[in-house]
Amino acid sequence: MEWLVSLTGMPAGAFGVFTSGGTEANLSAMVTAREHWRDRDERNSKTRGIVIASNGAHSSIKAMAKVIDADVLLIETESRLESSHLAETLSRMSAKDRRRVFAVIATAGTTNAGIIDDLAGIANICRSEGIWFHVDAAYGGGALAARSVRHFFNGIEEADSVTIDPHKWLFSPYDCGAIIYRDPELAKKAHAQEGSYLDIFSDEGAQGFNPSDYQIQLTRRVRGLPLWFSLAMYGTDRYETAIERGIDLARIAGRLISATYYTELVREPSLSCVLFRRLGWTPEDYRNWTYRNHKSGFALVAPTKVRRRFLK
């Protein structure tokens, strides 16, 4: 966990816990954000809050909002979420709805296209407006270890919470996710459970750090152990080499696609995502191609949609 925190550049005192994946990590972060918002103003104690994200945010954002009974305001963008988009959205909101906004979620590496939002600009607005700033880097967070693209993540160090999934680009098996907090005590205040049979676990002097106090699960296994073993075996330099190679392969694939007359890039490769279309194909063609490749064991290349249009 110390290594993950160091990748983000968050200040001393920041720490986190391992979770089952990005959905649980995002949910734990938003519960913390909402409870902190309510603690700051008792008028919010029974108010249904609003979370702002882009239309490129992960599907778990909507699922998480249903669980905590919050509204999600998705900002439509053609590419990344810019600070200007957020500023304009906030300016158009009524005073009543503006008070309901308790968190903004930026994405650092969208699952569909590898897009990294304007983290630094969004961080500045959230700080000035007093809004919790969460970065969902579940997929893209692995690239924090790659020096060639680290600058694209500038601003992540200003986040109040960050999601990273080692079981994505840090080569860990399912289910190994992580949530990092700028101020872990806020998470503990939101998540720690009380019960006479739990008293021994709440005594950190005797028991030590209790990860169950910082996310929604009480009963849990040691989810960070697979990542620890891998780091102990290979070291962090090998991680950087592997991630840089993945980025190189995406760029090579992009050049090959551009050079082929019957395919075209939808957008330039970003991180390890390569979006392309086969000219003249229908959705059925993509599905059949995917199933055929998968069944043969050749590759799993999933069809997707961009701006609600199937790639074809």
C-alpha cells in the first residue's frame, strides 16, 4: 500500500486498504465523502446528495449511487472531462442543487478508451468549492509507474481519494482492488463498526491497523497479498518495464491499423487502449469475430461503443 500511495504523490499521512475491486473502492470512497459532507453541515443529514462525473465514467459509478441513494450528474464530453466543463455545470445549477453536490469523480484512464480527465484543473475547482475530489484510476492507475506517461496524471496528488485496481494493470489476480484516502481518519469515521464482540479489533494498540475500518466490508481476506508476493519476487522496476511495454504495443497496434486499408483508428491510442473499426462491418460482424477468436484461443478483442455508436 505504501508503494501505491507513493505512485500517486499524495502527501504524508495518506493511506488506504485493499478491496475486492473498483466498485467496492468507489463505493467506500463515496460513503466517506457523503458522511464528511453531512458532518460539515447538519442541514445535509437527510439530504439526497449529488455526485458529478463524466459520461465516460465507469459503470460502477451509477451502481454505487443507487446503493447510497445519491443522484449522478453525468457531464457529456467528446473526450476528457475538462475543468471548464465542471465550472460551467456548477454555474448552471440552482443554489439548492449546488448545495447537494458532495463529490466530483474524475477518471484517470477510462476503461473504454484510456482517457485521462483534467485532474489538476478539476482539483482546483473542487478545492475552491469545498467538494470532495475522487479519482477513479482503477484501470489507468497502473500507468503511474510508467515515467513516460506519469505527467498525464498530474493533479491526482490533490485528490481526497483514489481508486486503483492491482488486478487490472498491475498484474494481480482477481479480486485485488484498492482505495486510498488523503485523510484516512475520515474513512474510519464513516466505516468503523461497533459491537461488543468487535472491541478487541478496535484496540489498535493490541491489534494494529484494522483494514475493515476503512471500507464497507467487515469480513475480508488479505486481498493485498498477491500484489505483495509479486512485488517481492520481481520488484518495482519490472512493473515499470512491463507497463511501458504495454503502452508501446498499443502505439504499434495503432500504426498497423492506420496502415491497413480496411481498418481505421477511432482515436489515437491512449495508455493501453486501442479503439479501431473495420470499415463496412455491422455489429453482428464484430460479435461473430469476437466469438470466433475467443473460441479458437487466438485473442479476446471485445466490441464496444463510442458516443453510443457501435464501432463499424
